[in-house]
Amino acid sequence: MTFSEAPLENPPVPRDAATVILLRDTDEGMEVFLQRRVAAMAFAAGMTVFPGGGVDKRDADASVSWAGPPAADWADWFGGTEPVGRALVCAAVRETFEESGVLLAGTAEAVVADAARYAHAREQLVSRELSLAAFLAENALTLRADLLRPWAHWITPPQEKRRYDTRFFVAVLPEGQHADGATTEAESSGWQRPQDALADAEAGRSMLMPPTWHTLTELAELSSTAEALAAERKVRAIVPTLVREGDKIRVILGDDE
């Protein structure tokens, strides 16, 4: 993460983005799916992150077959208009499928158990040859917004040349599905307990951006995916303040954390 002492004179308007904290239960405890971004990425190069990315203008397509909380509810939870709420949920589902192969879709009664059968469509989504709405319609699939929960809202500080207005969702790996690292954006992917991911960062074996570090700290306090899904979250927009203290950078949140 780059750092400058002061905000840019004309900081760019943050782009809407969605990130999904994908979880699973194991005998050793709850794990989270993480990916280390390739060093050539323009944003967060080399960082360990959750799957996610920017909203595509086609993500706001109202024709998407939908099950679960309506777009208006997501707009209330995250702040914004109904089209933005719809676009964020669609981006969350699309980006999770593109980057990890996990598909939060199915029918109103059941979730897809084998997402690998849609591998070609996944490639077309990545290349933008296909929109999420078209993919779902062509395969008679319904977006399952009920598998997602709102978790957090982070906005890139004005010191950065690339800024994102990112809403964080939490979801549990659907039964029968597998998360992979088949994306050109990550050099490695895998599951870790939140506390182990934090230990790697503290030991210098990985790098975490402030939202990722903060989220992993919260998850480390939970014992299961059910507890994560049931957590009562009051989502508020957080714009971290970065302060240089010697050779270190201190991150200050709105509550002086």
C-alpha cells in the first residue's frame, strides 16, 4: 500500500466495490479464504486479501433473478440507492465466482453444489464477454442474496491515487463447492484460520491492508460460521487516517482505534 503525507489536491472519487469474506467450518476451527495478489497489480499489489473487486455497470441490471433480501434492504444496510444496493450484491456474487470459483446462486430452493460445470461461463465473466444477469438467465439460475450478510464499509483514504468505496459481505462456502485459486489476479490462494493469517502478517510472511487486518481480528473472536452469520453488525463507513510515526504507519479509525 502506497503512502503519502497528505491527501491529493484533487483526490479521485472512490469507485464502488464489493468484497466477500468467505468462511467454512473445520475441526480446527473456522477458516477464511484468502488470496495473495500478484505483484503486478495496480492496486494492493502483493497484499493478502479477500475475493472482490469493482462494480461493473451491468451489475445493476434489474432483470437478475433474485432470492433473499431485496436490493432496497442492502441499500439501507450499506447506505446508497436501490440500484447501488443491487449492483453491490451482484458484484459480490460475480467477483466471488470469478476469483474463487464459488457460486452463490442456484434455485429458490437449493444452491449450486458443483460450480465447476460453469467454468467456461466463469472465463467469459472475467473477460466481460458475459454479464452476470445473462449468465444467470442462460443457466436458469437465481442469485442467492440470502447467503450473504453485510459486514463492513471501508473507503480508501484520500492519499491514494486509486480509491474504492468497498462494502464487505460475509458468506459461508456452499456445501459441495470448492474454492480455488484459478485467477490471474492472485499468485496463491487458500484457507486459514483468522488468527493464523494474523500471525503470518505479524511475522512478516504476508502483508495485510488495514480493512483486512481489522476484519481478521474481528473474525478471530468468533468460533463458527453460524456465529459469523448471526453477528449483529452496525455498518458505518470507515475512512482510515494514515499517520507516519518514524518508520511505521499508524492507522486511525473513526473511533481512534
